Amino acid sequence: MSLSINTNIAALNSARNLQVSENSLVQAQQRLSSGLRINSARDDAAGMAISTRFTSQIRGLDQAVRNANDGVSMLQVADGALSSVTDAMQRIRELAVQAANGSNSTSDRQALQSEVDLLRDEIDRVGRQTTFNGQAVFATAQSSVLGDSDQLAVLDGLRSGWLSQSESLIQEYFGLTADGGEISIELTSFSDGSGGTAARVTGVVPGSFTGKASDVTLQIDMADFTPPNLPDGGTAPFYNDRIIAHEMVHAVMYRSMNIASFFDTASDDQRWFLEGAAELIHGADERVASSIGSLGVAGLAAVADDLDGSWGGSSDEYSAAFLAVRKLHDEIKVLGGDGIKDVMSYLTNNQDAGLDEAIDAASNGTYTSADNFLTSAFNTAEAQTYIQAQVDSGSLSDSDTGAIGGANVDGGAVRTAESVVANFASRTGDDQLLGFAENWDEAAAGVLASNTKNFQLGANVGEVVAVDIGAMSALALDLNDLDLVSAANQVINKMDRAMEYVSSQRATVGAQINRIGSAIINLQTSSESLTASRSRILDADYAQETATLVKAQILQQAGLAITAQANALPQAALALLQ
């Protein structure tokens, strides 16, 4: 090469290489001191972008783990509250079982009621005031979440004696038991408005007017059963349990005898006997007194004289039918029989027979048919005499209802409007009737109240788990009306229903805790995997960087030495000038 002074190519080359080794040395020192392979975008532009996204995901996942743990804590608060609610309800149920025992006096039950009231208030307080970090844990409800409160109360009444006691009365005084067929119990399928038909039994009568009825259904009109006012239901003296007893007479007769013959209008309409017998099971002295008040004795007797005609279903006809069946009961007893029970037994034992044959047999031929009884023993004059005798005896105004077996009819114990149907069940659960297989209607669903919490259990939008916690107040659990003094059986039913709901809520909370626990493990695993991936991109490899550092240091030293020699080359030109 040429020897020049202005341009020292060797020095430039060595300086350039020295700069490269210096950059490598600086980068190696930077990576070794920071522990990062990428300290600026120039180190690895694509890697920087990728690692930034990894960092966002990792930090999001780590926060999601913290969110999940906060959610678990909140659910644990709910679980603890539900545990205390369950304990209180178990105690209330225990007290209700104690109160249902006949050994307790009214004052004993009132003492038990005092504790129940406090426990109910505590349940309500827990449901309303349990909070987590200032937020309400449970939902707020404006009505029962278990179902329509009135319908639930009626179902409780049916399961707490209305049905089983009615069936027992029919068995005891009429000797009737259904044949095991099905009966549907419905609360929502029928209504004619308040003040109309409170309840009715329907069935399909064979067109041949021979045999039993099918598709027997007890339909309750909630317009007349609201408010329920347990344990007897409704208002005095026509309590709901008496209405059910009346209708159950029809139901049992439908499935125990040749009921179709009673509806054969081609011969005689004998529904007066059906309704009169149904009234007799629980008594109808109050109805009779009302009819006399509006029609007088003679007027009611005139209605009785028309019973062998078509049945109209007026209240006065019910009064007359009740008196007619009661008169028939008295006549058969005078003849040495057991009264109406003899008629019913004959119909049960002779499935092809009708009412005419049964009355003939029960009266030993004194009355050859239903019409014969009405025309000879309960015509206008006979009916007026019989009704007047009831008025004169004072039986229509005393506390006895005139029910079969009671003081006014058979000289037994006084059967008042409250006591004529006992306030306790002889069977449990949905199997209330010995002679029927019941198909129960469900109460209308309650308005479900839910406190929904969305827990962010992921690093991205939409990665949430929704947790629903229901309401726990006394209103929501249908516990506002807990009466151990007069309705202990209904309290037991209420507590069973409420505890089933609370248990389901607690199971849901427990399942959500377990679910979130699994989510935490998954989040931690994901965060760990993403961190490992980011590390491979972002973290410095100390073995590699140490080797790079040593290499750069050596090159730096060598570069300095060579650069010094290259800078000395122009001095050789001076020798040519000497």
C-alpha cells in the first residue's frame, strides 16, 4: 500500500474495530448488570414487543389470582353467615317440634314463641346486614323467594291436617275410604273470584251413569283462601279446613261407590244427598241460622220440599240438604241403625247399587227410596217441624256446629268451628291420604332475588365468573309468620322448606369456592408458563454474556494496541524527508 500522512487507513480500520468491540463490551456489561437480554428496543425490537405482551398477561394473571382470593374471602363470609342462619333455623324447628307436643300448655308455647321471635329476627338481621368490604353479601327481596306465600301456606294447611283429618272423619263417621285412585290437588287451575266457590271436587262421571268417577281433582280458589290464616284457614266460622272436609267427602264418595247414579237427572237428581252429607261431616248450623234469618223457618222448609228437583247450588239449598241428611241420620238411628254410616256402607259394599237401594236397606224398608224419604219424612210440614225444633233447642246458636258425632247430632263432644277438624296431621309429607295417590300442584314460583358478583378471574376482558347469592331475610325465606302457639305443624313445614333453600344456597357457595380455588391454580400455572416464556426472550444468559464480555475485553485491549501502532505508521514518512 502507499505511504501517506493525510489518510491513515490502518488507523481508521483499527478504530472502527475498536468501536465494535467497545459496543459489544458495553452491551455485555449492561446485560450482566441488569440481568436482561433486552434493555432497549435496539437490543431486540420484536422481542421487546413480544415480552411486553407477556408482561401484560402475567401481571393481569397475578392480579386475577388476588381477585380470586378476594372472591373466596367474600364467599367464605357468605358461608359463615349461612351457617349461622342454618343453626338458627334448626333451633326454630326443634322448638316447633316441642310446641307440637300435646303436653305443652298455651303458656308453654308462648314461652317457646318468644325464643322463636328472637331467632327469626336474628336470621333477618344476618340476611340484611352481612357485608364484605362495605358491600351487602346477600340479595334484597321484596317477597318470598320460595314461592307465593299464600299458596305455600295453603299447602302447609293441607299437609298439616286439613286432608288427613278430613279423611279420618269420613272414615270414622261414614265408614268410607277411597280405592287408592289418583287425586290431583290444584291451587292455580280454578277461580271464580272472591266470594264464589271456595273449593270444589271435579271428576268425570261415566255417561252410562254407572260406576265411579275418574280424574278426581280438588281445586282450590286462592281468591277465597287468601289470606290463609293458619291453622284453620280463612275466617270464622267458615274456616278453610271445614271447606276441605266438605270437598273431601265428595272425593271419597267419587272413588268408593256407584257415584254416577247420583247424577242421573233422567230419574232423580240426588245431589242434595251429596252436598248434605258433605255439610254433615263438619256441621252447618251457622249456615242454617243464616238461611232462617233471611227466609224464616217456613221459607227454608219450602226450599227443603224442592230438594227432589234439580239442584241449584244456593246457600239455602245447602242448608236444606244438610237438614235433610241430618234428619235421615236421626231416622236410621231411631230404627236401630248407625245413621248415615249405614247408607254409605251399603253403597260401598254394593257397587252396583244407588242411593234408593241404600236408603231402603239402611231404614229396613221404612223408606223405599230417596224420594220416598223426602216426601214422607221431609216434606214441607215435616221439614218445618224439624227446623223449628232445632231453633227451639238452641242448637243453631250454640258453639257446636251440628257436625256428625258432635253434641247436637249424636250427643258426643262439642265440635266447634275451630275443633271440628283437628289441627294436626296423621300422615306426613305429600302422602296425606290413605285412600288416594296425590298429585300435588306446585306453588307459584317466587320472585328470585340475586346479588350477582362478577369476579375478574383472567387477564383479559370478559374473563369473569359470575357468582349469584340469594336473599336471606325473614321475608325472603317466608318466615315472617311463625306461630308456635296455634300452628306448630305449619312452622315445621316452613322450616323444612326454608332450610332446603338455605342448604342449596350454601351448597352453591361451597361449589363456587371450590371452583374459584381451581381457577386460582389454573391462573398460577398460566402465569408460571408465561413467565418462563418471557424469561427466554427477556432474561440474559449469563454464561453467554460472560463469554461475550471476556471476548470484548480481549478485543478491546488488542484494538487499543493495534490502533496505537496504526497511529505510528505516518511517522515513517518523516524518514523520507530527512
